[in-house]
Amino acid sequence: MLENYYKTLESNPLFSQLDDYSLDELLGCLRPKVKTYEKNEIIALAGEPFTNLGIVLEGQVHVLKESATGAKLIMSTLEPGEMFGEMIAFSGRSKWAATVQATKKSVVLFMESDTIVGQCNRMCSWHKTLIQNMLKIVSNRALYLNQKVEYLSIKSMRGKLAKFFVEESEHKSSLKFELNINRNEMADFLNVSRPSMSREMGKMKEEGLIDYKRNQVEILDLETLEVLAE
């Protein structure tokens, strides 16, 4: 079954520099488990004991935090090949810090963190590569969290939207891109109200800063958006 997902796994930085043969050997050491979740099913619940880190093989999942008022805030949207739980896996903490929920029918691969950094019984030569890759992932995640603090510190609605669109454009390497979340999810992610966000997007469209139709967005004035995002 896992052979069908090798290309997806190889897209994850954890398995960087590994070909199909090496990945096959390594998975024999890691002894992963694969589970299927239905739409809206909870994969991991904040506060529950941490078990294994996961990689999305199929579908889409959200990492959520709940505010003091009970509102759910989307911390990240994960597509096939992306991982969750890697930060807490090696933190010494024993509970999930956030809730992970499937937004559509999803397939997830789980691995015990000890099998990644522990001694390989088979003396697998690829374990060193795996550990190096994990160190890079954790370092990059720490940098991302620093950027997140900067992002959340933006007070104005327009500034938040500008930064969001500029970062999406950079991530997709194009001024024209498709959002992988809907408007409600986007408003939750930005921690703003949906109606206010829609009004501001409409104004930005009228002023020639952006153009959009459904989930398709095009940046028309990148220079101005970059100034607003600062």
C-alpha cells in the first residue's frame, strides 16, 4: 500500500535525498502505521497524550488552536506530503499542543519519534540522513514561528491581507495563484471577521491592487502590497 505514496513521501523534507529503494528500506525500520480519516474527523486533540508524528498521504488537514472565547483558529493547512507533530515530538512534552482535524477524507502515516532518532536495529545507513533532515525541519519550523509572530503583530486588515497574498505569491512563485483554503478558513487564519475581510478585499480589487475570482487570486500591484505588508 505504501508504495503508492512513495512520491508523496519523497516530497517531504524528512525523506530528502532518498530514492524509492532507500525509502523502502527505511520504512522497514520506522514501522509506520497508516490510518484513514473521514471529513471533519479529529486526528489529534489538543491536551491529549502525544503519540506519533504524522505525514498527510492523501486529503487535507487543519492544525487548529482554540481561543479563550472558544473560537477555532487555523494555524496551518496541510496538504499531501506535509507533516505535523514534529515540533512536540522532540520537545520533551507529552501532550498535543493543537488539534489536528481532517477537512476532507484523508490518509495519514504515523511514525514514533524514537524510531527516527533512535538506534536502528538493521544498522540502516540512511538513518543519519533522516536525522539530519529532521534537524533542518525543526530549525526551519522555528524560523517560521518567528515569522508568524511578526505576521500576527500587523494591526490593520489591509496589512494582514497584503502580507498573506505576498507570502502566498512567494510560496507559489507566481503573481497568479490558487488559495487552498476558503474564505471562512482564511478569515479564521487571519483572526478577522469574514464580512470585514471580504469588504477589504473588494476595496483592494477596486483600487487595482489585486484581482480575484473564487479561490483564484492575482496580484496586480506587488510593490504597494509589499509596502502594506511591512
